[in-house]
Amino acid sequence: MKPTRVNFLDSMGEVSEDELDAKNNTTWESEKEEDDGHANSNKRKISDSDDQLNEEDYELIEENWGTKIEKKCFKRVKRLEESEEEDEKEAIEEEIFNNGECNYEDFVSSELRDAYEIFGYDFDYNETEKYRDLGKIKPTRKSIFQIYEPIKLKRGHFTDLDNEIRRTDVPERIQLRSLPVTAASEEESAIHFLLSKEYVPPELDIENLWKKDSPSSEKVILDKEHKKHLEFAQTAEELNDCYEHFMLYHVDEILEIRKIELKQEKGKPEEKLKRAVRRSGQYSIYKRAGLENLAKRFGLRSEQFAKNVSEECQIFEVEQDPNKPGTIAAEYVGKNFKSADEVLKAVQHMVAIQLAREPLLSKSVRATFKRKAKISVRLTKQGIKSIDENHPIYSMKYLKDKPVADLVGDQFLKLAMAEADKLIVISFPDTIEGDTSKNYVEQMKQLYVKDEFSKSVREWNALRVGSLEIALEKIVLSDLKKELHSTLLSEAKECVMRSCVRKAHDWIKVAPYACDIFSQKTDDDKWDASEGPRLMGVAYVPHFSIAAYACLVEPNGECTDYVKLPHLLKRKNIYRNLERSRRPHVVVIGGESKDALLIADEIRECITALVAEKRCPAIKVEIMDNYLALATEFKDYPLELRQAISLARRLQDPLVEFSQLCNSENEILCLKYHDLQDQLAKEELLQSIQLEFVNRVNEVGVDVNKIIGFINSLKNVSRKN
């Protein structure tokens, strides 16, 4: 049962004037002015009469609400002397009316019982409040990081790195370098050579200048990080030799320094990556066993022997120990080594490691190995079945001791791809051919022995020769094989990269098309070419069921009109209508097949007929490759129509047309530069091609009127400047 509201206006009592006169301290609340309107006056009267309740009214309220209340008659009459009665009256008002609404907790008990009978005792009456509150929640605005995928944010340059680049007042290409760019010193300054172009070519061409500025350049790495400390290292391989030599003798000290640094910097984030420190393996064991002193008694230090090898003569003589090796080795027999033979084998291996890690020795052996190295190729069972006349390495599937210096171009890249497919096995010789003998190791042995014949000398010579064989054949030669494989692969990829860049250069080096016969203004404005040629592009597919397309491209590169040409290979009159109505200055046809020659001949016949009728001047007809088509600009156009537009634009200005492919989608990489371009890293290929575009744009310049859409906005800027 719902609670019923009572109309107190019907049972209001009135207060007499005598009672008011008897109490002088009574003050009535004044009504508003008559100008406020009749509606406000009625509200005031109702409010005044609402407060006047008699005893019968209170009984009726108690009967309806089931609540015992104290009987107070007036609400708005304020007595200055009876403040306690006023407080009680306000409490009653709040309890009954609650600002015009009944207290929910005083009368809902019956309604809850009805709800429990209908919905059960598990009914939650406040459940609707929950959904009402949900409706009040305002939807939050999502950021672009929540809407778009990371790959799209990267293409649109909205990542945190891009924002940091925008905020930093440094050129982007300098911020993206792995190594910082420092100011040139006074000795390195070459400002006075800027205007002397004769000092630049041929040693410093544009390609070498970009290599010098490349952050991955070996010369940059050496100059910035190690030039002050490593005057010996000139290449990355020699730098690695110096690192291995340093870590061999000082790895324990480096580990102790790292431990101290970790204790001091505990809790601080690492600012840059550090190369992992690894122990020298068995050499550390030999060193802790005390064999370092025994290794010094071999008579020739590793750096002295390396100097002998580099000069190919006996600069440092071997100092012979008078004692026998076995007698000295017996002193080291103990917990680690049980016999003198084990001690001699250990010290022999220790000396071999010292020789193998000597930078000057590695440099000399590397130079000889690269000069004398040979490659052999052996087919696998799968390769015998798969490699036929059409395979790229068919002419190289049987190689036996071919000098690596004879490999040209991308040959080794093709061999490496075949090896990855398990079609062949590439191998290098296990011995190095010397200049004066067949074995380079035998030639070096003469620089590490003592030319005497006593038993003690023979024993020491055997130990020295054994250490040298282990160092060169098992350590150095193994590393050189991996290094040579990596070097040949990188050189082959570099050759492919140069071919791709050369192909891009050949495409964009062509100047814009110039119409000499239309260059000057004529009486007929429709044939005026003073602002540039108007071209008609025709693209087709050599099949009668697929329609061809022709388009008209204005001098500004905009496609103003196009037409579908069904049965292009069957109809000839359509050419005459197109040329007479569109009035192009030149017609370009896509070289899809040999039919392009027939189409070009038919168009020339139509032009000749129109020239004879004096309806148009002599229009040239060109044939061009039609693989270039921008997909992002004309998504709704058919492929043939996009090709026709691209043909006309490319003939108009190749640099502009190709540069449109340098977009966020990297469509420039979709072009076919080389058969093996997929073997290159996309980032490196993209950077090389972009640098080629930069070089060509720097040569020909840029027309500001074409790249800026609102020329009028430059007026104020030009005035200020």
C-alpha cells in the first residue's frame, strides 16, 4: 500500500487577532510586494496556511503515518522569547515533511513486505539505484594510444620518441644517431675549403661523404670511442682483437671494478648498455694455478713473436732456458696437475691462447688468409635434385679451391642463400697457403724456434711449435673462417645495395619532359604549353576482356579527365576522337607487351591524319614501363587507370612522381630494384634510397610554388625578412 499524501489546506485553523495582540513579541513574516505577481502571492498564502494546524489535523496525520508526533501549530511564526518551542517545531517539520517529502524509512515497511511477497526476500530494492548511477557516469575521452595500433602511431609519427624529437631544438637526423655529433676542433675545421670544389673530387664523392656521416661507420666508431686509447686499431676486426687481448689479461680486474660499481650505483637506472664481461675460461684456470711464470720461460713473448711475423724476419731472438721443460714442470705438480706431462700440456695451451689473442699476430694472419683464402662448394642430396639450369647458382654448384678474390658482385650472396636452403655446403681450407711455402704455419715456425741441436733445446722447440700450431690452426683460423664468411656476405649485400641505389638514380635523374614545339604561346590557347606539357597516358592489359584506360594530366599533375577504352586493340577511330577532343601535347603508352608497339603505330597514324587536316600539331608518342602506380592517392580507381595517371606524371617529371612513393607506407620499397633486394634489411634499403632522393633534390632544387599550398601566407613573412 502506497503512502497517501494529506492536503492540510482543508483543515487549517486560524489564529485570532486577540491572541496575537496578547503577545507583543510575535513577528509575522512579511509577504512580497504586489509587483512580484499573483503566482508568488498564492504560494506565499499557501505556505502561511500550511503552518496553521489544529488538533484534528495532527490526529489525522498520526492515523495516516502511524507516527506519534508532538502538536505544534505554527511553523513560520517565530517567537523571540520561546526559542525552545521553536526548535521543537522545526524538528517536527523535518520529521513529517522533510522539505515537502515524506521520510522514506517511516512508511516503506508495508511496501517492502509487498515487494518481498512478489520477488522474494532476496529482492534488492536499491538495485535500480545502481543502474541509475551508472547512467550518470560521463564517458571518458580516449587517447590516440588507446585507439590506434602502435604500428600506425609509428607511421604517423605520434610516438613518445617523435614527440621528444619535436620538442628538442636539434635536427632530427642528428637526434636519431647512435653516436652524438660533436663540434669540430680547430685542427679539424675545414671552413676555408668550402669554396674550393677542386679539393673534393675524386677522392670525396657524394657516396663517401654520406658514409663518413653515417652513425654505423666503422671510422666514426673508432674516432669517437677508441682513437684516444687505440692507435693501433684501424678496422672493426682490429678493434675486436684489442678487446680480446685486453680481456685476456685484465678480466679479473674488470669484474672487481664492476662489482664495486654495482654497489655504488645500486638502485640507479643504467644510462647505457655495457658489454658483458666474460672470463677467459681455461686461461683463468691456468693463471690461478701459477703457470704464468712457466709460460714466460718459453723464451719469446707473444708480442715479440707477433713483431717477427709482421716483419717476416727474426727481429727478436729466442732466449733459451738452460733447464729441461720436464724438470721445471715437476715443480708445478700438485692438486691441479698430477704429472709433469699434464703441466706441459697446460702451459703449452696457455701460451697458444696468448699467441692467438695478440692483435698484431691476428692482423698479419688475417691479411694473408684473405689474400690466399679459397672457397669450395659441395652439393647435398637435396641440392642435386633441386639445382638445375634455371637455378641462380647453377654455374657455381661445383667449386674447388676457387680464390675468394675472384668472387664478384652478388655471387657469394647467392651461395649463402643456397646454403641456408641446405642445397650446398660452403667450406674454406683448414690450412693457409704461405708466400714461400704451401703451409703458412710451417713458414712461421722458423721464427719461433732456437737453431740448436741439444736435447733441451729440441724439447723447448717442440713445445713452442705445438703452441703455435694450436694457436693458428685451432683458434685463429677458426675465427678467421667465420669472419671471412661474414665479410664476404656483407660485401655481396653492399653490392646489391649499390645496384638498388644505382637503379633509383637512373629513374630519377631524367629531367622533366619539355615540348619544344609548344613552348611558346600561340593564338590557340588550347594548345598552349608555356606552363608545362599536358599529357595523355594510356594503360592496357593484353587481353580483350579487360578494358584499357586513358587519362589527361594537366601541367600541375592533376588528373582532370579519364575515359574507359573497351576493346582498345580492336578499334582505331577512338584514338582520333581522344586526341582531337583532349588536345594533349604528348601521348605516353605503357609498355605492357609487344602490343604497345602496334598501339603506338596506330596512334601515330591518327596524329598524322589530324596534322594533314590541320586539326592538331605533331604530337609525340612515347612508350614507358608501367609498373609505377601510386595506390594511396587513387584507391578507388582501377589498376589500369592508376597506371595511366602514373605514366603521364612520370613522363612529366620523374623525380616528383617517384618522390610521392616516399610516404608513410614506404611504397618506394615496392618497386623492383634488384632480384635479391629482399635479402637486404628494409631499413637500410629505405635509408639508402632516401639519401639518393636527397642528393638529386639538392642538385635540381625545389620549386617553392609547387610545394606550398598557400602562397599568400608568405607575404607577411617576406616583408618581415
